[in-house]
Amino acid sequence: MITRRTLLAAAGAVAASGLAGPHVARAAAPFQQPPLPYGEDALAPTISARTVGLHYGKHHKAYFDKLNKLVEGKPYADMELEEVIRRAKADNATPVFNNAGQAWNHNFYWQQFNGGPAAPPAALVEAATRDFGGIDPLKAKMVETADGVFGTGWVWLVADNGKLQVLGLQDAGNPIAEGKTPLLGIDVWEHAYYLDWENRRTAHVKALLDERVNWAFVGERLAG
């Protein structure tokens, strides 16, 4: 059961992490994993409580734990998370980039389902129609791209120079490091879906887009 206290705590963590605005950032190290903004069973049956518990409680947490160890005593420790991602990419500091990227990616991932499902606002529908032919073709492009990500990675809807794009990025791939604005990100690492969907990655991605994404959140980021 989600109590008022839980909701207030989650809202405070969201504000502190910058998830409420166009930039998903947070204060410098030690980096802290934000609370899950809903109960572990809130995304069922698309994502089971067991998967959320393992994904959030084990995998997501581990990225923060490893990142804090990697940046201790280094300049990265004084940066915000988004800056760590950019600098580590430029420095070819792969372990730092991977763990900072995955920490940020998952902060974003959980938040985009909060309050969902919700219909896309008019401005997002207009942009999707302009660049993909509509929301449904946009979803189809994301599913197709998910199928093309070899091994582990993410599928992102991004804004770039006034247009929408869909990107398939390997491993901890993050649009911030590519100079693009992330609007929606789907985790296609197996730990995100295998317990519930086995090897049916594309079916999982389609279900998330149809049943769980808060498209109002996506529209707010486009407008931001």
C-alpha cells in the first residue's frame, strides 16, 4: 500500500534529483539512489513486483554503490550526475561512465512510469506526427529499434535540434553524452524483462509503450 508519507518522500526525492524538470540531475557524491516513486507491484502485470524488486533493489542500487567507490577522491565526486556522464565519456573513463550512465538511466526509467499510463499531450502528438507519422508509428519505431539492439542496451526517444529521434544505444548508452535531450528510455537489458517475458523483448517493449508509459511526462520534457 502506498501511504501519504511514501508519496511525500518520493516527491521530495524526485525534486532533489531533478526528475520533475527537463534535466535529471542531482547533487554531487556520495550519489544516492532515489526512492522508487510507487510500490513494487504498481507496474504489474507488465512488470512484476519480483522484477521491480530485483531491478531496482539489486541492479539499480549496484550502479550507485559502484559509482561512489569509483569517484571517491576524484574530481568526478564534486560534479552532478549529468556532468559526470559527459566528462567520463570525454575522458574515456569507461567504468565511471557505465555506472553513472546506468544510475541516471534508471532514475529516469522509473520516473517515466509514475502517474501512467497517460495519453500524450497535443504538442507531442504533433511532433510525433511530423517526424514519424503519429504516435503509433513512433511506438513501432521504438519496438523495431529495440529488436536491433544487440545484447544489452537502451532504446531512447530524444529531441535533437527541434526534431524527435529514436536511438538504440549499447550497454549504458545515454543521450546526454550524445548531446541530445532524453524524453523516454526503455531498458532492454535482460534483467528488465526476462523473468516476466523470457526472450520476448519486443513484446515487452510494446507492452510498456502501450500500457505503462506516462506520455504526459514525455510531453513535459519535450516542452521543457
